[in-house]
Amino acid sequence: MTAPDATGRAAGIDPRGPRFGAALTAALLIATILAGDSPAGLVLLALVVASFALGVARGVQGTWQGTLYAALIRPRLSPPTEREDPAPPRFAQFVGLIITGVGLVLGLAGVTWAVTVFAAVALVAAFLNAAFGLCLGCQLYLIGRRLVPSRAA
């Protein structure tokens, strides 16, 4: 949980948003795997890559999934009891971008198995986040923070 912001509200993001986004991403990745190395599979994987790029640039709340969550789901829910630091989910978006980006580049280069394999790797992470709230990229971020000492001391 993060400290209150200047308005007195809890700072950070609603943790249910990234889980919703992960569910949508998982659905896209399943479609990508089913399409395989076809042009449709490459287009679907490119959509996932673009989604992760948005998440890196604007944070998870700035993605199309975050926009859908804010417009369609969030108004129907009670306010979150806790908020989370947006940095770990943003880092997780970066990890997803690297994984799916490598798959897309290799797929475009003609490596026939790349789209399916890299989409499957990303699907495992997206499913764990959507179903259980276990964000593997967030865990990597936290491990990195523990290993690299803070400069503000």
C-alpha cells in the first residue's frame, strides 16, 4: 500500500485494473497461439506488443485495457481497499514487451515456432496475474529493488 497523496487519498493504482488487463491480454494471447505463425497470429502478437508498449510509456492505466477497466468495470465496483505502486506493473509491462517483441521479430523473420512459443510464455504470466493476482514482472521488479541499493540515503 502506498502513502496518501496531496489530496489525502491513497496514492497509486487500483490493483484490480492490471488483473483485468491481464485477462484481456491472456485472451489475445490464446487467440495468437491458436492462429500460430499465420498472418493473423503475427497481427495479434503485434497488437499485444503495442499494448505492452503503451503500458511502458503510459503505465497500465494508460493502456486500452486500463481505459476499458476505468470506463466499464471500475464504476460498478466499490472503491479499492488498497492501492498499489504503479512502478512494478509498469516494469511488468516492459518485461511483457521484451518477451512478445522478441517473438514478433523472430516471427516476422520467418522463425516458424517463435510466435507460438513467445506468446505461450507471455500467456503463463498473464494468466497467473489474471487468475491469482501473481504478477511475475512485479516480482522481478521487487527482486531488482532489493538487489540494487537505493541512492536516496
